Amino acid sequence: MTFRTPGFGRRLGTGRTRLVLPVLVTLAVLLVAYLIFTSVYTDLLWYRSIDFSKVYTTQLWARILLFVGSGLLVALVVGANMVIAYRLRPPYRPLSVEQQGLERYRTVVDPRRRLITGGLLGLLGLLAGSSVAGQWPVVLAFLNRTSFGVKDPQFHRDVSFYVFTYPFVRLVLGVVFATVVLSLLAAVAVHYLYGGLRLQGPGDKASPPARAHLSVLAGLFILLKAVAYWFDRYGLVHSERGVTTGASFTDVNALLPAKTILAVIALICAALFVGNIVRRGMMLPGVGFTLLVLSAILVGGVYPLLIQQFQVRPDELAKERQYIQRNIEFTRKAYGVDKAQVVPYGGQAESDPDKLKQAKDELKGVRLLDPAVVGPTFQQLQRVRPFYRFPDSLDVDRYKIGDQTVAAVVALRELSSAPAGQRSWVNDRMVYTHGYGFVSAYGDRFAQGGMPEFLTKDMPVNAASQIKVERPEIYFGEYSPLYSVVGGRGQQELNYPDNSQDGQASTTYAGRGGVPIDSLFHKLLYATKFQEKNLLLSGGIKDGAKILYNRNPREMVQRAAPWLTLDGDPYPAVVNGRIIWILDGYTTSNNYPYSERMSLGDATRDTITDTRSAVARQANDQVNYMRNSIKATVDAYDGTVTLYQWDTQDPVAKTWMKVFKGTVKPRGSIPAELESHFRYPLDLFKVQRQVLAKYHVTDPAAFYNAEGFWEVPEDPGAKGRRQPPYYQSLRMPGGGTEEFALTTVFNPRGTPNLAAFMSVNSEPGADYGKITILQTPRTPPSQGPGQVQNSFETDQQVKQILTQLRLANTRTIAGNLLTIPFAGGMLYVEPMYAMAAGGEEQQPYPLLQLVLVRYGDRIASANTLQEALDKLFGDSGGSTAPPSDQGDRKQREDGKQQGDVQLSAEAQRAIDELRDAVADFDKAQRNGDFAGMGEAYKRIQAAQRTLSEQASAGSRPSSGSSPSPSGSPSPSASPSAGG
């Protein structure tokens, strides 16, 4: 017989339910805590592996202190005001409908008052702490600020006040403002809930204690507003009101005194609110507040508007002249272009044949190999196996070959993934772990067939290579896997395919980089981090194994130096036999006084950033100060990160070197061989050319009238995209030797002509960073890149050659159009590549087939640059015009061509037919005769088929024998940009 106590089962079930909820909450809290610990601790282990743990701990402690400090400040102050409001509640509340309705809420709130208050304050503290913790760079920069040694012309304060102190003051004011506003809102809510404030009923709507409490808070708010008005005066140096950035005539003569007046009025108003503690009524505070609002509208808004409209605009240049001058001076200084030299050039281009030939003989090292075009060529000729890859845009560097320094196009053979059909966790993470090999080619010469002439190539590394690579393994690269497990005892990692050794040569990682993962604790952490159970369960992870992750060089340097903005194009170099990634780091600010702000992303965009994945695009951050202060390196084998100070005068870099002491090495410690590979950075140059497009004009009147403003030209053949700058070796006018330089050109704003040529010395040394601008005369105008490209495409002889190249399903790709100062004029050089237009299975790749050159009105083309220059400056004076039609037809009737190869009669007739059809097509196109265009195009196709058949039969048409209509659907030249 079983006895049951009534209700026992229900009580047991209720007890279990009450127990389950705390257990689930506890487990959830522990899980979140474990995940946070895993994230923080694995990050710390990674920073330790590159010897930058101080950077991580400094950031972490700064975030924690700001989070806790600001969160506690907001929570305590708001909580204190809620407590004060509660204690000042009236002991008796008048009977009214309003109070009867509030009584229901008080009944609900009172038993849980502390819980509700604690929850709200905790939420406010979390939100405030999270917001302020993200501002740790502002706080640390202020605490370690460094003087610029330059004072602004209006307030005579050092620039460091605007770059470091002013942002910190605004941050503090923002936190205090938020705290007071939240306190005021919380106090109003508590006073209303407990009867201190009323909306209905006779008599005073606020009890005396509530009035006094709220008056003090309102007075504090207005007092803060007075402080904000005072500091707003300094913010005028960033004003956009005038013609240029910076305090304008209206700002200085109307808004500046207005801010001072408003600050004084706000002080008086705050005093009236605080004085309301000892008297009843809100008349005086109300009058003061009304006066403040009206003053803000009239003095701070209407008065400056009237000054701008009726005093400045009728005589704007005279009023703004000195402020425009300030903007010009400070903008040029902020972007480091204040020493740029503008030199008149091109007024007297050389025409003497003997002098031109002499100048031609001195022209050396013109880079024809376009790094933005030949990526597929490197891929096809040097990939070796399908699981390797090259970037779609290569890099340009210099190397000492024998007794000469040559420009080279370089790239690394990085790992793509394990081969198709062999994918597994072990293969992906423990066998195929790294890339192999440094591949480089001469920039100014080609092998047979238009292929690159390689300096280093193939696998394994050839000891006889021109550039000695002792450690070719690439464990840290731009395309490295998410993570790899390497270096375990007896672990066999694929080093390179080798048919002589059963298909592959293996290696075991022995570098210092990476985090040990041979302990159970670390396996558990990383299994959680990467959500991969095999890291915990795999028996292949042996003693000494390490895990490599966060392996992209740009990401690694960004983590090691979070205060830097990194260039979008890291490049590899071989230094003392090791492959080293080199990165340029910028210090930036958007608080430099009187300097024009610009979007970093917009200023650095061009054809390369828009069409190539290998070059990272900058974020659209606003900047008005920029320096290349740091050169960073990452060892491709062991991941060693090193930061070197480059600009020793930059106060922003000095400030951050105080924050993260010991993380940046002095400039004097840079190895000489490493320094020889440094170059002037691309993104800084793009920003500077954007600045100099306007700020080469230093006269305020000319600047006001936009007289002589330039623009970066559109890249020929890449509509809507800016032409990128190019690295090339050249001899500037008046220079004794060739220099490695970064160059660009300008057009006059709104016109396609050439306005100027800009070059910056990119060779480390005394002249490194020297900017020279060669300004061409306005009359007669010089042709710009787009016009030169068009002249190549429309030149009769060049059209004939290009048409021949485009036969038989082949398309042409124009390489970088280089502009070179030469003999008092401009020499244009453009390599033309040809590539089969086949499908993906054919895997076509571009090969150099033609070099186009232009000087003045002369155009020539040949298979090599030397031959093209010989034609250009030969006895005939180059190809200034095609032969006359009569003479040309007579030559064809004789059955001869330019290459002295005999043509068949049928081929000659096809050429004549093609020429006539092209002319008819062009005429029909100009007249809008679509039917005529269609008929002409059919004739063109028929003639091309005949020529192809004759070529296959052994009757090869000559270069320069068949034109292409500019508007025909045949494959067209697509100019590309490079490097």
C-alpha cells in the first residue's frame, strides 16, 4: 500500500523548475566567459609569438580602464540623482486623477525598485563604457602628445593642441554632457513618478525640493554649454564656411566673437538656474534660457549669415585673401608637399637629329614589363602546379645585377589550396601549408617570343640565379591559408613538387613564428577558436607542433601597429637571402588646422585598385595630414614583424612611440640591403598628387579663380578610372644620373591636354622624396595620355600592325603608357601585348608583341624599344605619316611588303579589299548609316578570312599591311595600367 502526500509531486516539480533556470543561466554565463577568455588569450598568444604583446596589453588595459571608468561614472552619477530624487519625494501627494493613475505604477515599481534601478544603471554603464572604450587612441595620444613646433595663425596655439588636445576635450565634454542629460531625464522621471512634478492640478507644478534639484542639473547642463561654446572657437580652424578650409573672414569677424558672447550668456544663464535654489518661481531661469536661445539664433546664426551675404560676397577675394593664403600654406605643409618644385618645361623641344640620337643612346632601363598585365603570364609560365598562384597585379623593385641596378617585376608563388580530389583536413592544414619561390623578371627586356626574361624562376631554387634566395618557403603571405599546423616531430609538409623524389620534396617548419599547439589546453583553445574538432582529436599533431594564423602581412602589421594606416600594396624583396615583405605605414590625422580634408579612399582610387584584387583599397576616412613615418617588414618564413622609424620628424609617430615604447626601431638600425629596396609609397603619392592638382597654385588670387587647376587624367581605355602612377627609372632634366622614381601626369581641369609631369625620387638617399613637377606650356598645348593613346590607334601604319595582331582570334592589351621627359619634350612609350582570345581551357596569357613610341608628332613601332626608337629618330625622322596611297598601291602592285616578304596576288587583293572596306565602314559610321556599316563589316570579315587562309598556306601578310576600323567589332586594344 502506497501513501502519497497531497501536493508533494507538484511541489517537487516546482522545485525542479526553480533549480533548472539558475543552472541554465550559470552555464550560459560560464560559456560566454569561456568564449571571451578563448578570444582574448589566443590573441595574446599570437602577439607573444611576434614579440608585440605590449601592444595588445596596452590596448586591452586602456579599453578596460575606459570601459570601467566611464561606465561607473555614468552609472554612479545617474544613480545618485535617482536616489536624490527619490529621497526628495513629497510625503503627501494631492488626490487627483493623475496621481491615481501613477499609483498603479508605483505599486508595481516599489517592491522591485532596487532591481529595476540596478538593471537600468547597469545597461547605461555598459552602453557608455562600450562607446568610450573605443576612443582609447584619443586618450592615449593626448596623454603622450608631442609638440609640432608650428603655431596656427589665428589663436597662436601649437598644432598639437588641435591634433591631440582638442579631440580629447571634445570626448570629455561629450561624456559629461551625456551624463548630465541622462541624470536630468532620470531625475524628471523619478520626481514625476513620486509626485515631485505634476502636470495637472492647481498650484505649483513642482515641489521646492524637485525644483531645486532640477535647477541644479539644468544649470550644470548650461554651464557645460558655456564651456563647449568656448572650445568651439578653436574648432573654427576646421570650418568649411569660406572659400577654403579653415577660419574664414566671417568666422573670424562674426562667428568667433559670437561664440565668446554665447559663452558669457550661458554662464549667466547657468548662474540664474543655480540661484533658483533659494527662491521660488522659474521666471529668472526662464528669461535667461530664452535669452540664450535667442542669442544662439541671432548672434550665432543670423549675424554671421548677414556678414557673409552683404559684406563678404560683394568683395570676396579681398576679404578672404589672407585666409586662402593660410589654407594654401598649411595644406601644403600637412601633406608634405610644401617643398615641391614646379619647373617650366617643354618650351623648346629638341629637333636636331644628331642630338636626338645622342639622347636616345642615353635612354636606359625603360620598364616595358607591365606588372598589371603580366600576372597571367607569370601564372602560366611559373605556376608549375595548379595549387600555386600569383597575384593579379605584380610589384616593381630594384636589384643589383653585376655592376648595374635594374628594375625588376617580382612576385611570390603562393599556395592556393590542396589539389582538387585530395582535399582533407590533414592535407589542407598539415601538408599543403606554404608557398615556395620568389619569381622575378627584368623590367626592360624580354626573351624570345615576347616572354619575360626571368631573373629567378622554377622549382626548386636554382643556385645560379641572379638573385640568391636561401629561404624560398612562404609561410606568411597574402594568400596563406586561414591556419596551418606545422613543425611537429616527423611532420612532412610539401615543400615543392619534385618528380625525381616520388613527386614531392618535403620539409618541416623550423621558424620561430607560430603558437605551440602540442598541449591539450592549447588544442582545446584553438579547436574552440576555429570551431574545428580535428585540432583537439587529431593524432597527427606531434610534440613541437605550432599553429600559424593571422598570416597576411598587412593584417600582421596592422595588429602590431594599430595606430598606422597601411599602404594598399605590400611588396616582397629578397634581403640577405630571405624573402621579406615590405609595407609602408602612414600616420594620419583629420584635425590639422587650415588643411583641406579629403577622403583617403577616393584620393587613392585608380584603375589598379578598381580592377585588381592584389592591391587593397583604402577606407573612406577623412584625412588632412599624412606622413610615411614607418617602414615595416614581415619575414615570409617565420613571420617576424619589424617596425622601423622612417620620418624622424613626425610628431604623430613620436607620440605613438611613447605609447608603445620599444616597438619601433630607430632609423639608424635599418640594414643597408633592406633600405635599398625601400621605395616611395603609392598611396601617399596618390594623395599628394591629388593635393598638388590644386595646391601647386600658391597665389591666393589665382587659387580663388581656380586658375591653372589640374586633374589626374583618365586612364586610356579604362573609362571613368584615374590613371595610376608608375614606377620607372628615368633621368630628370638637369639630373646627372638615372633615378628610380614614381611618376604621374596632369591634365588641365576639363581638357585632355598635358599640363604637367610629376616625379618623386624613390631611391633612398639625400634626394629621397624630392617632388619635381615639370609644367608644360599652355600654347601650343601638349597632348595628354588619352590623346596619345588615340594617336597610336589611329596612326595608319600602327593600325595596320594592330590589325594583323588581332587576326586569328587574338586580342591585344595595351600596357602602361609611360611618359618620359626627353630632349626638352615628352617621349611616350607603350608596350602592346597580344593574347589568344580562347576559352578558359586554353588558358591564354599576354606576350609582348609591339612597342609603340611617340615624340612630338612622330610615331613609330617595332618589336623592341631600341628598334622603335631607331625608327623614331632615324634618318627619315620617324613615321610621321603613312605613305601616300598612290605609292602604297604601287608597292603592293609590285608584290612587296615592308618586311620584304613576297605576297601572293590573292593576299594582296584581300589587303586592298580590307583597306577599302575599312574606309567604307568609317564613312558609314560617321554618317550613321547602319546598313552601310553592316555591309562593310561583312566585307571586312571576308577579307580577314582570306588573309588567315593565305597566312596558313604560307603567304604571311606584313606588319603594317591591314588596318582596323576604329569602330569595328574586331578585338580592340584595351589599355591597362600597371605599377
